[in-house]
Amino acid sequence: MSRCRNAYCSFCRKSYRDVGPLVEGPDGVYICGECIELCTSIIHQEIRRRARSSGPDSAAVEPRAVRAKLDQLIAGQEEAKEALVPAASSRGQSQRPALLVGRSPGSRVLLAKALAHVLEVPFAAGVLQSLAPSPGHGGVACPLLYSLMQAADFDAEAAQRGVVYVEGADGQEAQEALLRLWRRPAVEVATNLQMDVQGVWFICGGRFDGLDDVITRLGRHPEQPLSHDVLTAFGAMQEWVLQLGVIARAAPIDEETLARMVAAVDLRRLGSGTAGHPDS
Ligand SMILES: [Zn+2]
């Protein structure tokens, strides 16, 4: 401890008079209380970051463990789980988007939310309008990704491994907006806030009304797993379809599952904040 009146903090250059007692190190190095606090918070942040990056959500997660945890939250949904679990278990630097097709938007968003919960990553959900700036959002350029940052407490590294759900992906406008996002290595989320979206897992959903007719027209079995060419034949943009790593049907959600999800997962964040609720 130095009580020397002319001592300065070697880190912030403030004097003993401004910041009070200084801790003295070797060779005339001093540090003030404010800088100690700042250093402590930086180090804690780094420790948390390292704990996370060596945690189960960063590299490969055991598929059986993911499946078991998902089964605890959501009953049934065989097709969706079989398609999503391998993708969830092998998340890497760049994550190919997934598409969930079905009549019930509730089941699609719940599957996405449950996956984020199982993977212990931040989650946000929104509709087409949440991908682009809209009036009244201040400096927010992409409300959906801004919500994801909020869910990650503005820890960019955590957000960049998060899961987002986008409802209404059967519309061409949404497909175009998503392609614009996926093509960019970094997206401006808000003023002075950029985000690398390569590792964010986009799970898209839509009703795709009339898809069954297309499947019949193509002479496919109605319960055969969905493929890229079926979506293209339906009229989805080919460039968008080719981005998809997972395509699956989501069955309607039953009340028992919903009750379990409400008990286990914080559902308030499903459509909160600026992203808008994926309803209809
Ligand atoms: Zn200082």
C-alpha cells in the first residue's frame, strides 16, 4: 500500500489524491481500487467464457444425451427429433439452418426453444419483421438478433452460439431476408453492435400449406422424410432451400407436453422483447 502523495495508478494514471490508496507493486508500479475492480470483472468474465467454451454446448454433444434431455421436455415428435438431434450434437463453427414444417406454429417454436434449453445456449424467436429494422426500434437493425444478444446478456460469444427461431419461412419475403442474413459473415444488429452469425443456429418454421399435394404429385409416400426437392417443387426459393441442413415435420403439440415445457423452460422469453410473438 502506498500513501505517497505523488504516486499515480500505473493503469489509469489517476493520482492518489483522485482515487485514494494505491497498491504498490515492484519497480514503482501502482494500481488503484477502481482498476483492481475492473481487472477483477475482466478476469471473471474470461473465467466464465472459458468454462462455457469447454462446456458441453461448444463442441460435440453426445447425441443420446441430447435426445434424452429433449424427450424429458417434449413427448413424441419423432421425425423432428431424429432430424434435429444429430445437427444439435455436431454444432460447429458454421451451423446449417433447419426447417420445421407443420400446421402448429406452437410446436415448432417449442421444439426450437427446447433445443436451446438442452444445449444451454441463448434463444430468441421472431417473425419476418424481426429480421429487418422497423420504426420505433431506435438503432436496432435486426430485432431478432438483438433479442438473442439480450438473452445472452450481451455476451457476444454466447449469442454467437445461440438458437433463433424464425416463423413464417414459407413466404418468399422471409426466405429472401434469411438468405441476406446467412450470406453475411457479420450482421449489424444495432448501432455499433456487430454479430458473427455463422455459428447461430437458425431454425425456421412454416405451415407450407399444400405441401402434401406436392408430395402426392411427385409420387412420394406421404410419410417419407421431407427432402430439398419437395420444397423446391412447392415453390420455395432454391437458393434458400439448399442452405437447409435439416428439414422435418413438426407434429402438433399436445397439452401434456405444453404443461411440461411451461414447468421446465422459461417460456416468457419465447416471443418477448423486440422480436415480436410468432403467433397466428
Ligand atoms: Zn487506476
